[in-house]
Amino acid sequence: VIRYEPQLPENWEEVKISILRPGPIPTSSPCGNTIPSDDLMTVSLPTGSRYVVLPQPVCLERGISYTIRLDFPRYTYREKVPNAHILIDSLVLIPRYSSMEMFIAGDPASIIRKETFERYRCHEQGRALSTTSTSPTQASAVCSNLITSMSAILQDGAMSCMCDPQRSEEH
């Protein structure tokens, strides 16, 4: 998921996403069926939205460092706009919840967690999850707790942000 804040009135027409891997993918790995074209996508960023979900999932493996590159070649097709810009808030990696032990262990608690996650459609809420909501609904509170638990499991506990507070990495 790409979260963003539009700065101009039109949709950002073309954003190219590239997943740069550190080397070839062994066929025996969980991502062994990935082909190079799977790591290249193009999206647009609608002005009326604050996030966009990539058109297809990306296979990433634990313990491997990747570079996710966003290129912004075209703001609008109608005219060239000098100094066009947009603010990228974050890139969010959302795991397939159906493969996580906390939902599929088979014990009563994991079954209840999975049913709750699906009933409240937490996978949809996780895309746009915000801590700025002043009156969270019961669903958003339940989902927030489940998503926080998922994050802690994936990170082996809480992790501090390793972001550059001044700017993103430039190429």
C-alpha cells in the first residue's frame, strides 16, 4: 500500500513501482515462482484518496533486504507541470493474514481471531489505518488491536522507526 497526500488538483497519472532484489531468487525459496515482471507495477494516485493498493501482491522473504523504488514520471497526461510534487506518507507491507499462525493455529482463540478479522473486514481497514481518528468505531478498535498484534508478531516485538526524519533516500 502507498499512503500519500496529494498536493495538486489532478490525479498523479503514473507511478512506477520496482522491487529490487539483492540477487536471483532460488527456485526452492518461498518466492521461487516470482518472475522479473512480477516486480514491476504501475499505478495512479487518485486525488480523492489517501492510499492505493498495488495491483498485485509482492513476494518478500523474511531476513532479506529489498529496495522498493517509486518513480514518478508523469503527473498528468494533458500538460507538463513543472515542479509537480506529492507527499508520500508511507509504504505499508500487509501480510496475507490467512498464512499467519495467530489466525490458523487451530486453537479456539486463533479461530475467533480469524472470524473477527474477517467479520470486521480488518484487511480493508488496515490499508488506511490512521491514528488520527477522534472517534474510533468498535470495528476500528478491534481491527487496530489485531493489526497491532500482527505487526508485533512480524517484527518479533515492537520496532522503532528507522526512517530518516528529514527526507527519504534519494537516487
